[in-house]
Amino acid sequence: MYAARSWTRYLKGNLLGCGGKVSFMRWNQTAALVAQEPFLSGSNSNYVEEMYLSWKEDPKSVHRSWDAYFRQVQNGMPPGQAYQPPPILGQQAGMVATRQTVPSATDQSTINSLVSDHLAVYSLIRCYQIRGHHIAQLDPLGILQADLSDTKPEDLFLEYWGLGESDLDKVFQLPDTTFIGGNSQVLTLREIIERLETAYCGHIGLDYMFIPERSKCDWIRKRFETPGIITLDTEEKKTVLKRLIRSTGFEAFLAKKWSSEKRFGIEGCEVLIPGMKMIIDKSSELGVESIIMGMPHRGRLNVLANVCRKSLEQLFTQFDSSLEASDESNVKCTDSNVKFADSEVRMASRFASSTQQEIEKLLEDKDSENTKRSTKVAKELFYEYLIKEKNIQEPHDKKELAQGSGDVKYHLGMSHERLNRATNKLIRLAVVANPSHLEAVDPVVEGKTRSEQFYRGDTQGKKVMSVLIHGDAAFSGQGVVYETFHLSALPQYTTHGTIHIVVNNQNSELNVSIPSQTLFRFAKTPLTDASEGRLENIGFTTDPRVARSSPYCTDVAKVVDAPIFHVNADNPEAVMHVCKVAAEWRAEFGKDVVIDLVCYRRHGHNEGDNPMFTQPIMYKNIAKKNSVMELYAKKLQDEGVVSEEWVQEEKSSYDKICEEALREAKSEKRVLLNRDWLDSPWKGFFKKGHSPTQPIRPTGVTLDTIKHIGNVMSASPGGDFKIHGGLRRVLKARHDLLEKGYIDWAMGEALAFGSLLMEGVHVRLSGQDVERGTFSHRHHVLHHQDKDKVTYSPLNDLSPDQAIYTVCNSSLSEFAVLGFELGFSMTNPFALVCWEAQFGDFNNNAQCIIDQFISSGQDKWVRQSGLVMMLPHGYEGMLRFKGPEHSSARPERFLQMSNDNPDVFPTIDELFEVNQLYSANWQVVNCSTPANIFHLFRRQIALNFRKPLILLTPKSLLRLEAARSHVDEMTEGTSFQRVIPDSGPASKNPEKVRKLLFCTGKVYYELVKAVIVLKQLSGVHQMEPPSPIQVLGVNPFPSRWKENEGSLTEEERNKRGLEEDIAVTRVEQISPFPFDLVRAEHQKYDNAQVVWAQEEPMNMGYWTYVSPRLLSAVGHKPKISYAGRPPAASTATGNKQNHISEQEDLINKALE
């Protein structure tokens, strides 16, 4: 078993096996071993090195025998002579130590051997701790190694360290870095190996020795090395088996009733269900009250049914096209049935024929044994209410109540509070809805978790936690996993630890071919194709060796020092222990932890996929394999814990529950709504679920509020707080401008945030460099110039009872950070959550979140969000923000996904604006004034529903003197302007206007500038400019003439038609399109030609969205002209002169 070998060790690299080329030296070849660097610091994988490093730092930190040893060796004494054995090795009990004399040759040889053997054993223990997981028995099929490495960890063999069979019964003192001894300090080598094999090479593989803190390593070691620690009592074993029976029975029931339906079952990893329930039980015991979960499609329905206890009736409606789902806002799920809230039953009863006495009796009964009857009555009452209130004719018009497109059943989420039977405490469980894009939901879950922690005041994450379930291929392959991990320790993004569960099909969506001779010595008999001597493939796409470069799919977690517990999914008790320890780790340290649940997939990619086409040998053997439930039931029967009759009764009982739920689902009247699957219900926010009945209220504030916030934002902090000299000038300029009654863009934003904060609305602004602003305009966090990490946030110093303002610079990530902020916005509708891209085009790195969650989230999952995406946008080729990369925020992409109808002019009434917003999937807005941005932010909260806001923000306008607003535009009674009409001379004589220019954003100022300059140069008296335009900072024709110089020829004047006026109207809200206001403008200038002007190329920007809607607004009669850049592949030119030329051309087209 153990071949003779000299003890060798590493000089470079380490025992993790992740370094480069490794050099070795023999222990018996070095005379001054301790005195030389290779033994002590060439490897960090043995006990002696720890002692030596501790001694080098502080000689008093080690035992005095080690201190003497290292001192004497460092002075040149041979290691054997320098060693002074401790009393347990060198002297008998009761003997008095005497001064050491130089030992005889025989004694010296014995001492050398004793030292060598102990150090070898210590190093062997350390190697098991570091590399034991490489040979753990993790594969339930017994055919695959734990990782992708083709090499064996040779240093786990005794012979590698110069030990052999003759040493097995020798007694060794154990180091203080292991807990395998239990209460014993000495063990025989045979016992040491047996206990190490049990702890590290059984059905659990521990991957944790990369964690730098020894205290955390010791914490893990104690919970896995201690003898007999993985034990369950009789009741715990029966509970695990019951949960396995439910997990297995659920999949069997679905397969029996809907054999051809895709459900992405969990067969092959049924132990996930009891494992998750163990995490919930333990976390509840440790004080957790809410758990937010994210997971892919595999096993999702089983988790909803048996972990979250989602109503089986609701689940079964997703499988039968003849069944229809009911309204989540009126249904609350419990462990065994559906209940109604008191207020909801009363609301339904208002229009029902039942008497008030019957309703009160119903409410009394709803928690009694008669719940099932009362629930059915309540549902019937609510259905009757829907018919009478909405005039729905039963049954053929019920689908008129359908909301949204819905989604496939294995993408849906839910939120539900239930009693945890293990702790007798209430716990809320939420599964966040997600698309097919694997791992995209991860940051959304983290954001939602952080949000719940914030509103609960749970600063340490003791009450709210997150659990993420992954697939093995996606966990190692999707970059958002890495991005999300890197948020885990950031101050404003941490959720104080997430438990990650990887359902590891051993790359079951990947082809795996491993020669049998590379299997480790602890593996079971390999399953091979005898004809080729190789394993059959699992899955149908890619070999794992070209799918990932890391040995394990979980190696990405090492970047945040998260311990990784690999565990064989066919050992339920090992899985329970790992899940329990994971929950304890998260509670103790507030850090991430990973459970690698090594399993297999009984079916193909889905129930309709036949893996026998490509993996016949493998799946023949899988077909013969008993499920983990059957294996564990047999084990407990052999132990006398349960009987065969008990197992059959449990199976039969659960099958009856499923049958009864299916009958109940078929027998009930149902209305087609998607609210059964809300993952983030907002209690008390919506009123009856109807569309708005009141116009949007004004969003202005008092003048005193404006002045107060403005003064705080423009004042220097008090005391000895020293700010930068340049920033002091910025604050003074703000103050001076405010004194004149004007504000700039930064102040408009600050006034919106500040006024909401003073009204108790939490505001959160996140993104790269948002504290000061990418363009150094914001400065919401001031930094002390002489003291590190001393800051001041003016918006958190407005009033004692204000809400908290959170402004946080993010990591350099768009995908994860935007997803995080979306999740944050899902918890509380009374919060303004904003994400700002450093430049607008950076949003394309988060395209998955935009497409799959923000744009379509409400339509698919009835999930509303008021998230604001702030995207800097504008063509400033003459400034430093130039080139194709930072000009365009790609508004055309957002407009393309807007859901308003371009070809039908809607009915206009006093509720048109609010109803149009209510029906839209989001808003796309490009504001041109600080006052409008002020109102827009406040409108997000004023609405009685929530819609995402895509806000195109300016760059050059931030400091443009013309782009300022008067404070009167923000006082009480004022509101957001969807369209800002021309207010100059053209508006005074509309019948003389020959051209009506519609535009949005920065180009407005350039168009007006051009009108003014051309009229001045043509000899016309200066027009009264649209207030507050006095001096504009952009010359629209820099290459032809300077402002106020030269003159146009008579021919040019006539060609341009300058005798006629031009009106320039700004469309601030592009989507949903303001049909009513655009038509009003056209009717005012009914003789004018309609032109749409934009900076962007024709195939980008707004033209393709706006043109059909303009036609609908003006009645499809006049031709709509386009003035802008021609179609292009790139958003903008990178050449300054080309930019100038293009800008001149588009203005010429607009004014000709």
C-alpha cells in the first residue's frame, strides 16, 4: 500500500498545485535544513514553516523549544543537535530536566529520526488539508475524478515523506493545526491516516486552505475533522428521508401527468431540496427572517413546491392549457393551501351577493380546520367581484383580464412568508424570476437582498440573506459570476455573505472523456466502454477541457476567499452537514461560501432530449441506478430507523397530496393573471390593481425648500474640514448663481434628490465615479484634503428627519452593478434608485439586464421597477468627450423596445399622460433644462405606479450658460414638461412660421444659436431669444465665420428663407411619445413644414422611432423631413474636422 520513498518537498510553488514548475529536494540531503530558506519558506504547506514564520516575526509567539531550536540552527548548529525534545518525547513523568549535553552518535541518530518522522507526519497532515479534495469520492456514479487534473497528488502517499508500513503503529503527537485527535493529543500513524481519509477523502472534499486567516481555517477544520461530527439523530434522518420522498415524488408526479412537458426536473440531484431546507432551518435558528433566492431552470419547480411551499394548485396550472391562473394580490400561499388576506376578502365581498355576516364568518374560519371550504368561498367571491366590477362575461371573456405576456413556468418567481417548523419562526422566502440567460439573476438577487437589509436596518446581514443556485458550466463560464463576487465585500454592495449552491452535473451539459487509468486510487470501479477503454460522454455540447481552464468549476469563488465544500449528492447526511456548516459560516463571518453538489442528470438536457443518441453506455448505467431517495431509504431500513411500510406510506401520502391539488386546480374557476408569481410584492402600493384615476400631481416645491437645499449644497463644511481650493470656487459659483435665482444642471439634480430626501424618500445613486460625477460637476461627497477617508455628504445634512442618501462609486462593472441596482429597486417603491453609466455607451455591457429584466420584466413577471438609468449622451466632437465610443448612449435601442403603437393616434383626455405612462414598459427621456430634470426625478415618485426611466443626460450642457433654469420653474404648481414649445418670436406669429423643427437634447441649443446668428448676419434685427438664452457657448458654423462677423449674400438669404421664422420645439419625453402635445404644436404652426432634427446618424438616434409617430400626430398629411447625419456603421467620427463638417451639414439641412 505504501511504497518506500524519501521525503521530498517543494522549493517553489505550493501544495495547492496552482503554481508553476516545482522543484524538489530530499529531506536527508540537507545538513542544515532549518537554517536554509528552502525548507522553511520555500513552501507554505507544512507545520515547521508556520512555526518558523511566527518565530521570525516574534520569537515569543512559539514554544520555547522551537525558539531554542531555530536560534541554534541559525547559529550554525546541525539540526539534530539543535533539537531539544519536549517532555512528552524526551523525559519521563516526574523527571527533572537537566542541562543538555552533546548526545552520543546513537542518541543523535534517534533524535534525528524522531524529528524527521514528526515533521513528515505534520507535512502529511497539511497535505491532506490542502489536497485531500483531489481524491475525495465525489462522483455518485463512481467514474469521474473530482477535478480536471490528470495528475495524482503524490505527496498524499506515505512513501513520499519517507514513511512506510513499519511506521503505521508508531505514536505521534498531533500539531495544533488539526482536530482529528478529538480529545487525544497523540495518535498512531494508522489512526491519523484513517481520520484524515474520513475527513478529506470521503464524500466531502474541502477546498479552503487558500484562505489567509488561520482562525477561519481552524473554524472549518474543527467542523469537519473532529471525529464523529457528521451525525444525525433518528428524527433528523427521518426528516431528511421525508424531504427526499417529496423531492422525488414531485418529479415523478409531473412526469406521470405531463410526460411530454419540459420541466427541467432535478432527477439525479434530488438531495438539493433537503439541502436547501437545512440551510433555511439553520439560518432561521441563527436569526434570519428573510431569504432571497436566485436559481436557473433546473429544479426550479421542485424548489418552489417543496422548499418555498408554493401552492401545488398554482404550479399545476402552468402545465395544463385548460387551466388558468388567479391573482397573486388576492392569494397568499401557506404550507398546505391558499389563504386570503382579510382586506382582500372584504374587497371581494363588496360586490358579492353574500351577506356581511357570512363574510365575517368566513374571516373567522379562514385559519381554522375549515380553511379549505372558506378559501374556496373567498375565491368565488373574488371572481364574482371581478365580473361585476369589470363587467367581465364568464367564461369566454375572462382572458380580458390577462396582464402581460407571461413566461415559461421554470422562469417564474414568488414571494411567500411561512412558518419554519424546525424553529417555529416565520420566515419569508422569495425566488426571483429570471430569464434563460444563466447567472444573469445573480446580481439582481444581491441587490434585492441588500435593499431588504437596508430598509430593515440590518447592517450586519443577520436578518436577511441570499442563496444562489448555479449550474456547473455557467458558474465557471459566465463573467457576471465573477463580477457579482467582486461586489460581495464592497461597502455599499455587500450582503454579508451569500450561500452558493452549484448543482454540478459534472459538466452534464459538457462531454467528458477520461481514460480509466487516470482515476484515483479511492475511486470505485470505473464505468468504461470496454472497446475503447474510456468513459462515455455526459451531455451533448462541449468537452470540459475546452469549457474551462480551472480544475474545478467553483474555482472562481477563490477570488473572495470563499471556502468551497465539494460533496457527493448521493450521501444525504454529508450534504446536510455541509449545508449546516455553510449556514453557520455565513452567520459567523458574513462571507460567501460555496457548496459544490456533485451529482448527475438522469435525463438529457431536458425531458424531451434523448441522451441515448450520443451516450448509450453511460445512460444505460444511469437508468439502472437507484435514486438517492431509494439508496437512503435502504440505508435507514438497514439501520432500523424506518421500515419499508413507513417509506411506502410517506410516498403514498405525498402522491395523494399532489392528486388532490390537481383536482382542486381543475375544479376551481380561475382568472388569467400572472400575479401568482410575484417575487417582489409591494404591500399597500397599488389600489385595486386598476389603471390611474387621477392626473399626475404637480412636482414643484416651495421656494424655501429650494433655497435651503441650494444653500447646503453650495456651502463649505464647518469646523476644520478642509476642501480642495478648486472645489471651493465651484461651491461659490453655485451660491452666486442661486442668489441670482438660477440653477445649473448639477443643482437641478441635487434639488430633486434633496427634496425627496426631506420628504422621507430614500435616494440611491450608484455607478463609476458618481460621487463627484464623471465630468466633475456633481460633488456629492467632499473629501478632507489633510485627513484620509474623512468625507462630508451635504445631501445627508439637510434635516434631522430626512431619509438617507446613498451615493456610492461602484466597481468597474456594468452588468453586475446595473443588475444589483435593479434588484435594489424591487423592494420598496418609495425610493429613487439611480444607476449612472460613466458614458452612455457603456450600457451595452449590461445589455442582458436591460433586455431581459428592465424592458420586459413587467410584461413577463408583472414586476414593476422605478429604476433610473442615467446615460451621458451627446455629440461634442470639439470637446474632450469625442469619438465613436463616448458620443451615443444608443437611444435607438431603447426606443426599439418601447411598446407604444406608432400607427394609431390615441384618444386624448385629461388622464392621457398618466395612462400612457401606465401602459408603457418604460420611459425614454432627454431633458434640456435643469428644471425639467428636477421634475422628472420627482415624477418617478409622484406616480402611483413604477416604470423604469431611461434618462439621456448631457455633457457639454452641464456648464452651458444657456442651459440654466430659473427657480420659478420648480416652485409649487409646476411640473415636468414632456414637450417644451418654442417661446421666442416665432411663437408670437405662428402663421408666418415656415418651418417647425422638432428635436431633443443638446442639438436644440445649436439650432437656436444658428437661427440667431443667421438672422444677425442677414441684417435682420436680433430676435428675442427663447428664455433664458443670452449667450450660447457653441458656434454652429465654426469653419465659415465667427459670431457677429461677415454677412450672407442676398442669394444665401433668399435660399435660406430667412424672411420667414423658424420654430424649434423640444420633445423632452420621447417614449411614450407625446402625441397630444406634438399635434398641438403642429396645429399651432399649421403652415409650417415639419422637420425632425438630430445629431445622430439616420439609422440611429430617434428618427426611426419618431417618424411614424410624427406622421400619426400630424394626420399623415404633410411630409416629415429629416435633418441629421446620414446612415453610418459607427455612432460618430473620431476626427475633429469631420465632426465639424457633419455638424454644419445637419444644421444647414434643418434651416434650409
